[in-house]
Amino acid sequence: MGARSLLAVLNGERQAVPPVWFMRQAGRYLPEYRALRAEKGGFLELVYDNDAAAEITLQPIRRFGFDGAILFSDILIVPHAMGQTLTFTPGEGPQLAPPLVEARLEDLHAAPQHLAAVYGTVRKVAAALPGETAFLGFAGAPWTVATYMVAGEGSRDQAAARLMAYREPARFAALIDAVAGVTVDYLAGQVAAGVHAVQLFDSWAGSLAPDEFDRWVIAPTRAIVERLKARCPGVPVIGFPKGAGGNLARYARETRVDAVGLDETVDPAWADEALPEGLPVQGNLDPLLLLAGGDALAGAVRRIRRALGRRPHVFNLGHGIDKETPIAHVEAALAAIRSPL
Ligand code: CP3
């Protein structure tokens, strides 16, 4: 018996009761997170404090016994390490400066110590984690990270990055390649420090036309998977191309990720038909159902389990948990996910 059921499923084993973790399970819906954040003063202060970040990674494991712990950090640590400044102003979202619409990548001064700082957290968590809990590292996928680097902030339609990709494809390709290179080093560093598997978050995969999706989502993801497999054999990679819709099947076949994350807009029964047989799938409860609770929540959990029950399935949300989520609804969801069907 594998001690970590989540890893067994990522390696292709079907289980009657799916292992479960939730994206953003460490964060603002937890009073113990809010207390530590108030004490330390801000989000980035938490990320770069190994003791605080390890503690926050473990908080949801202690409270709920999730089958996976996700490193507490952020996808924007990579641009920080590539030389942009990073600030999180409450209520405004993250900001990177200078934005690459105004500055050249070559003029930034790389700051790799920001990546090394995260490995200290990984080592602390790895030493403290229960034997049955899998430890997940992560990074943003190059397309999603580049959208923030180009605009200097989040945006509704990622127009600045999409325009740069059309107008200056060679310059944009160089940016994607640079992010991919740092990302491989960063993920390999997380593995060396103790994570068991990694997830690539491509949160803005849904904003690209099909040819652009191939070029800026599939190709760099495949390159990262190939290079990571060479350096860290046997470490599963979960790809999460949010909003990919009809591009999902191609993404699953061509990137060679070990598992695919589905967002809440994907019909799990369609995904079961469209995705390669036996490919592990992760998802895909609407995070808003955790606010609604009750029969709507329990019914949706059952439908997702039935639709994906014939293949290896990791239960998760379709996107990050909402900060207004009641603790009792997380407990109810876990009871439904872990009960016999
Ligand atoms: O999943 C986890 O629990 C692990 C930690 C984690 C965070 N961010 C912590 C965080 C992970 C995996 C991320 C990924 C991330 N960060 C993504 C990809 C996934 C997604 O949500 O689409 C993106 C796009 C970011 C960038 C980012 N970080 C934004 C846009 C924001 C501000 C908006 C928001 O939700 O607050 C953040 C801040 C952030 N990252 C918080 C946390 C817990 C909130 C910080 C706080 O106010 O305390």
C-alpha cells in the first residue's frame, strides 16, 4: 500500500475514494491564516518567512486532513527572481515593475535568491508533514506568468501580452523561453528540497486563440515537462490550463503532463470521453458551491465522483477557494468526497 494515496493516483492508480486537496487551501478563509498575516504585516512577508510559510502550508492539513499539502507561495515569485519588483497592495492585487511593455527583459537584474528563499520553506514542511500527506510544489506556466510580467498587473483579457505576442513574436518568444528556463530550475529546486509532485498553473490559458494556445501554452508546457522529467525522474506533473475548454484534449495529449486539472466550466462526463484513457484527472467542483453548501454541494460532489470514477481522479475545486468560504462547508464537502458512493 502506498502511504500517499494522492501520489498513487497521479501515478495512474484508480481509487474508490478519491484523494483530495483544494487550490488555495492555505489562505484567507482560515482564521489562523488571517491571524498570522496580521502579525507579520503582509502577504510577501509571509511567503519569504520560512517558519510562517511552513506553518501556513500545514494549517489546512491539521484542520481538515487534506491528502495533499500545497506549498504556500505565489506564482509571481518567478518574475521577482527575474528582476521585477513585486508588491501586493491589499485590495489592488499584485504589481510588477517595470512592466515589460515599458522595459526590456535584458535590462532587469536577476535576483535568484528569491527562489532559494522558498526552498527553506519546502525543507521545513517536508520534515513536518504526516507520512500519508503528499507535498505539492508549483509554479505558474510561462504564458500566465508572462501576462503579469508584460502588463505589470492582472487584467481581465490579458490584452497587453496577447498584443505583444502578435506584434513582436520573437521578443515574446524570448520572454516565454526565459520564464520556462527559470521555472524548470525552480521546480527542480523544490523537488530537491522535498516536494513529491508539482502543478503548473496556467490560469489565463482560456484567453488565447487556438494557434496561440499551441504556441504559448502547449509548447512551453511540453518543454518544461521534458526538461523536468530528465532532471527529476518519476516526479508527477499536474497541468492546470484554466479555461482551455475544447483545447483540453490536445493539451493532455501533447504536453505529456501526468495529470490534467479541470476548471469548473468543464463537464466532467465530456472530459472522461475526450481525455486519453487512464490519464489521471483533477477537479472540478465550482468554488462557489462551497459558499452555497447544502444539497447543491453534496449533489455536485457525487456527480463529479461518478463522472470521473472510472479513471484515476484527484478531487479538487475548479479554481481557488473563495475567501468567504465557511469552514463548515469545507468539512461537509470532505465528508461527501470521502463517503462511499
Ligand atoms: O493554493 C495554495 O493554497 C498555495 C498558494 C498559492 C497562492 N497563490 C497564495 C496566495 C498559489 C498556488 C497561488 C497561485 C497564483 N497566484 C495564481 C494561479 C492560480 C489562480 O488563482 O489563478 C495567480 C494568478 C496568482 C497571482 C496572485 N496572487 C493574485 C492575482 C493575487 C491577488 C488576488 C487574490 O486572490 O488575493 C495573489 C495573492 C495571493 N496568493 C493570496 C494567497 C493566499 C492572497 C494574499 C492575501 O491577501 O493574504
